[in-house]
Amino acid sequence: MHFDDRGIFIVGCQRSGTTLLRVILDSHPLLCSADESGFLIDMERLFNNRWNHVKTFGLTKAEVLEEIKKFFLVFHHSYCSKVGKERWVDKSPQYVKILPFVAKIFPSCKIIHIIRDGRDVAASFRDKWGSKGFFTSLYEWPRCVRKGRLDGVRLSEKQYFEIRYEYLVRNPKEAISRVLDFLEVEWNDAVLTHYSRAHVTTNYNGWDRPLKPIFQKSVGSYKNRLHWYEKTLASLAFRSLLQQLDYHQGPKYPLKRRSTLEKGLGGLGFIISRILLIWEKIGNGSRSKT
């Protein structure tokens, strides 16, 4: 079977609509997507942070990249063969942090960065992971969005494409048409009925399933889902980025710019989320002994 290795990567902060976009594209007769691969994060650390150790094995950087590519393609080629489609889609949100590495392995790949209002992302983090999730979002959403956009502008317009979650759910046909144009894939009506087809998915909670018609009620839902102090913290922690992305009115600051308050709230979010994680592990350990 012939495979089209102009791979498609869907990236973005978690809880931003990456799964929804994945199952939409998976509905196209030419495209297929299994669940997240994720392991290129570890390969990037090995390649960039431990190269002095790796090079002692006598391999060049080009050779290592080629071997990583071959290993990666084993999984996608296997799934393509299983479902009888030629072109693979990889939805791994965390790859938003390593776009240069992804592009280095697959120079002809297409990268779609989906962005959602950080306050709605914070609410979704909280719904899925509790208070630990909310405080994680205070540093994770700005970090992912900034990193993805800063690296994305260094790629060509033919390789990197941004789309807003809100645009996707409010104007699905128009938004999906633009995505397919970017991918150089012809339109097919199947992408509008992703919920009527079987897709490989992990076990989602009922309210969280992407396998249903697209709806708009999640846009701006943070107003009713977050406590008043959480809305305040999120709005302050995300302020400059929300303004730059036109989610909030205000001056447009350079992408790299963060106020001292934003940095402080991000750091606070990290510390509290780590404390809650440790507390959770202690609690689980205590319960397992009883």
C-alpha cells in the first residue's frame, strides 16, 4: 500500500478542541488518525538535551532523525493499512512545544495549531482534573499558545496554520473548508458528520465526547463554570495574550511580553498544582494500604 507521508499534525494546548478536529479529519475518506503518539516529546529531549551522550554512539544528527522518523512511521503506516487510507494525521497536543523538531523530521508536513479562549480552557481543565487542573492551566495555556505561535511564524505559510476553536464550532463548514484547503485535500461532506462514524478514541466521559454534532454552548461557558476568584485569576494570568488574540479588548503587546503579575500568577499556578498533585498521590497511597 502507498502511504502519503506529508504528515498532518494537530497541536495546541490540551482542552482546546484538538480531539474534535482530529475526528473531523478522520472522517475524510483520504485521512486517518489513531490516538495520540506523544513520544516525540521524549525524542526531542534526547536529540536536543542529551546530544553529547547520543553522539558517542557514532551516529550523526541526520542519521538519528532518520531513525526517529522510521520508528514514528511504523505506527502510522500500520494504522493506515488497517483502515485502508493513505495519509495519516497525528493529534498530539504537546507537540505544540516542539514544532521546530517536528518540522525537522517531516519537512513537508502540515501543522494545524488550534487555539481556544484560555478562560474556557481553564474551565475545561478544572472540569477534567479539578483544582489541580485549573492551577495547571494558569501556566500551561500561555506557555503552549506562545510557544506554538512563536515557532509557527518561523515556518512557511504552507506548513503552519492557525485556527480558532470558536470559529470551528460557530462556522464548521467554512472553517473545515479552510483547513482542507491548507492541507490540499478536496472537500468531502463526510467531515460534517464525524459523529456518525466510528473513531479510535480513549474513554471519554459522556459530557466530554467529541462524537456528537458540533455545538456552540461551550464558547464563553467559563462565565458559568468557574468560581468568581477563578475567573479573576485566569483573566489576570492570561490578560496580555487574551488581548493579543482579541478575546479581550486592550492594547496588543508583543507575543513574548508578559507582565510581572502574569509571570507571578503562572508561577503560583505551577506551585499550587504541584502541591495538589503530591497531596493526591499521598491520598491514593493511603487508600491503597487500607
